[in-house]
Amino acid sequence: MSTERGTVVVGAGHAGTQVAFSLREAGYRKPVVVIDSEPDLPYQKPPLSKTFLSGDQSISQIVFRPREFYSSQGITLLAGRQADGIDRKSRTVLLAGGTGVPYEHLVLAVGCTPKRPDIEGAGLDGVLTLRSLRDARRLRSSLLTASRVVIVGGGFLGLEIAAAARTLGKHVSVIEVQDRLLERAVSAPVAAHVAGVHADRGVNVRCGVQVGRIVDDGSGRVAAVETTDGSVVPADLVVVGIGVSPNEELATTAGLDVAGGIVVDSELSTKDPCISAVGDCARFPSPDGAGSVRIESVQNALDQARSVAKKIVGRPAPYHAMPWFWSEQFGTKVQMVGLTGGCDNVRLTGSVDEGKFSAFCFRDGLLRGVESVNSPRDHIVARKTMSVTRLLSLDQLDRAGFDLRDLGGIPR
């Protein structure tokens, strides 16, 4: 490995690898080193809870690039290596075992860690989380022999796992502490539709109840889930999907600011101008101007990575990409653009009964996001329009008959 200083990236997920790819695409000639604690080639995360879990895709089909690509691009991939610290004074990343990797610019793309409930039985055999390829392999193997699966958490990840498990013929229950599924992710009408899709496929959905403990079968393995209302749900596999915590340890020990994520400015720089943070771990100024946010999405990871790469090669610009997301369960595709949390007014277009509709979500009279169910054209138009015209009012949309094409200058 060269001793010349270049860019070092910690984390080889979507954000970290894209930084490396974008640097080379921009003609960056200095060394590029990507450090990741996982031993595998960098891979896509979305298939882990969908096609990889169901067995429809193999590992070779979800890796970003073959090993030869990295060497051909002059990207040094240090897989299976743990970054233990950052010496900001000498600008060196400290690896486990004492090795140091010098940098001119450091990018933290360290992602998140799944939360585990602080309850009895959380550490039993058969209680799993899903974040990494290792997790997915273990979960896929466990699903082969499991018959009753309980998902703790009714967010997108939990529901995607529930759909995969049910498709494999398992008895599936979803337990969500909030009064409805997807409480923090989408509007009530979209959440209700998704809940109906799961119920129609035989998933037992229970909302407004909390898991009290996970029951031991007497040999250290899960036997059931007991809720705080006294109900007992038999299970030989429990998957916990109650959210994640950003990996802040490297930043904290290096003296960087953290606040539910690694704090960065509009150019994704930490308070140390030689260190940036991107992807799920970064807390940055919100695209809608309402404080700061941390966004978990592939689009955000990729766009932030490209933005930081431009900054490193001397073309800095504020990051203000409009976020968008998607999920697919039982063939139902939900696509979202914008940030719809806390919206106080929702208008629907299309047909809920036919399962093809969009929810326009407003807060303080302004459009904050559009959620589309099996309506890809609506989603594409919303993405284009909201990227150009960000502060559309309810009155404007009313006058336009909720057709975003004219407002965004998009040809019919």
C-alpha cells in the first residue's frame, strides 16, 4: 500500500464505495483506500431483506463490483479490517493491531447498528437482527427450519422480512408498539393499505402492544414472545427490527461533534475540514430547511458520496438533494419522495380500492412529500417536480388539480 496521502474511506456500504468510485470517475489520481470490518466484497443492502432473503438472489448477484474492479481502478480495499481510532493531528486512521493508514482526506461512512430491546430473552438463540450480509446469511438459514416467525417492529425492514418469510410459507406475526404500522415512515392512508396487504396474505399484525419478554424453551432457545398485555405468541424465530443507532464511536473518540449521528455542515464536512461523513451515520442540514436530519436510504448515501467526491477534487457545493425511498412487499411497491414526518394534511389521488394511489403530504400548508403505491409515474413526476420547485403550497396544487407536471414544467 502506498505511503502517499490520499483519501481514506471507513465503511464499504453504498456511501463508502460510491465515494471511491466517484473519485476515480472524476480523475482523482491520489491513493484511495476503503476500510471495512466485514470480510466480504462490498454489496448492496436492499436485497438482504428481499430477494437475497427469499433465496432469489445469490451473493455474487448483489456485490457492487468483482474484486478485479477495485485493483483495476487503483482502489485499495481493506476488507475484514477494523478501524479503531483516528489521530487527527497526524491524519492517520488507526487499525486494530496497530497499523496506521495516513490520509489527506477522511470520509466516515460507518453506517448504523441495529437496536436490541432491553428485555428478558433478547439474547436467546433464535433472536436475530438484520443489517449485514452475515446477518442475512444467518437469517436465511434460520428461515429454512423455522415454522413460526415473529417480527418485532412494524417499520419497512420488519415488514419486508415478514413478506419474505410469509412467501416461504411460514406463520408470521408482526408486533408493533405504535398504534399503526410505519408510524414514523409514511402517512396513515398508506400505512393502512400496507397493513391490509399483509393481512390479506395471512400475516398476523398486532399494533399498540409491546413485547414484555422473549420466552426461553429451557435450553437457551426462543419458544415464544410474550407481550405486556399477557398474550403469548409461539415462535421458533424472532427478528427484531426496531430501528438503528448511528455508529458514532470513531467520531466521538476523535473529538468530532455527534448528536444522533455525526454532525456535518451543508458540504458534509465535520468540524475538522479534513474529515467528512456520509450516508446513514451523517446528521446534516435538512433539505426542507427544518433543522437537521439523518436519513437512511440508498439514494441519500449515493448522492452524498458523489457530493463529497466533488468536494475532494475541488468542486464543492452544498448538499441539498431531495430524498426518496422505496419498499416492496408482496408485489406492492411503495415509493416516497421528500420528508413526510409530522405532516398535518394528506390528500389522496388515484384509487385506494384498486391499490394504485398517491398521498400528497403537507405541513403548514406546504407540500413536504409524496407517497405513491403502485404508481411509479406519480413518483417519477413528484421527484422531478419537487427537485425543481420545493415549496409548493396546498392552494397551488388544488388549482392544478394535484397534477404536478404543469407545476414542474414536465411535458405531458
